[in-house]
Amino acid sequence: MSSCSSRALTILSTVFGACGLLLVGVAVSTDYWLIMVEGIILQQNQSMEVKMALHSGLWRVCFVAGSENGRCVASEYFTEPDIEITTENTANILKMVRTATPFPMVSLLFVFTAFVISNIGHIRPQRTILAFVSGIFFILSGLSLVVGLVLYISSINDEVMNRPREPEQFFNYHYGWSFAFAASSFLLKEGAGVMSVYLFMKRYAEEEMYRPHPALYRPRLSESSDYSGQFLHPESSWPPPKRGRSTSEASSDISIQLNQAPPAPPKSKTSI
């Protein structure tokens, strides 16, 4: 039963880690984190005229409506891109979201490292410490990603709250599927990390269960037999040393020898 559960944990941690790595890789490389639409409200027929619509990611901004329609511009982190944006708040949003970019990149690096270490640990299960190390990297990757997501959301909310309220203008934004992929990746990586740590605990417990106690290797001396020491101590000489004789045994041997001694021959008489 324990081997079956260990195998299930191995498979699940591998699947969760692979899915987390795939999702965060797709999220970082695509540009559908944020979708924004700006326009004006026509008072005559109460319709809306879109002035600008775009979707942005960590590396570029693509316009789908307005004067920049069909143009994709790389996000410049040190210089201002040559684009025409209708309001200053929209430009500030695009600037502020760049502060969250390093955290998804660090998360991608951590989850890739964790995935490699985890697979090495599955190939060599006797190295139980690899499961623990991969679990720590999975958890750190998820924490780094969630910090980036929180910074991304907070920077957008701050600019939206500071946006002036004008009845003739409308502004709408929502998060795209790239952001959803990143959020799903966080859950998968944390799950893979927890399962890897639990797998390490199970493997370590199994090793301790089947490891013989050190007392079993200690030689035990037996007082009932002189030959036991030879098998427990191969370096000792053969035959085994004789035990000392007690006083009673020595006295009995002397009495036996006296009793068994032949009588002295009679003395011959010489004639005078």
C-alpha cells in the first residue's frame, strides 16, 4: 500500500510540475495579460465610440483599435516607446505593470530547476533529499509568481482609482487568458511542491523502517560455550584457550594420583 501511494505521489508531482512549467512558460511568452478599451459616449444616440483598444503582456503591447490599430510595440523598460495613447492614465498603467515582470521570470527559472531535480529524484529514488529540494523550489516558484501577480494587480488598481471620472468617457479593462494561465500555474506549482515534500517524508520513513538497528551489528559474548567467541571473533586463535581449574578440581586430581600410586616394594633381610 505504501509503495502504491509513493508511486501515485511520484506521478502526481510530475504531472503538476510539468503543467505548472508549461502554463507559466506560455503566460510569460504571450501578451494577453491585460485588455483595455477606451472611448467616448455619444450623447445623440447614447452609443460608444472606441478610441483605443489594446492587449498587453510582459514584453509588448498590441493595439486592436484606434489610430495605432494593428501595431505591436515592444515594452521599453528604459525608454519610452513611440506610440500614441489617448490618456495619461493608460500610459501610466503600461509603465507600472513593468515592475512585476522580474517575478514571473524568477518563478519560471525556479520551476524549471525544480522540474529537473524532481525527475532526477524519480529516476534515483534512493536519493531522497532530491524530492525535498525539488519541493522547496516548487514552493519558492509559486511564491515568486504570486508576488508578481499581486504587484501587477495593485499597480493597475492604483491607476484606475486615480483616473478622473468623466461622464462622456468610458474606460474598461479586464485580465486576459495569459494572466489566468499564470494564476493556474501558481496553484499547480504549490501542489507539486507539497506532494514532493510529502514524498520525501514517505521515502525517508520507509528507509528508517527497513534499516537494521545498529545494536544488531554488535557481537554478543556467550558464557555457556568456549566456542562461541571463535565465531563472533574470527581473528581469535584456534583452539580456544583453556579455562583455569578450580581448587576442588586440583585437590581431587591429587587424591586420585595418590590412590593410584603402586605400593613400595618390601625390603630384603640380609643375613648376619
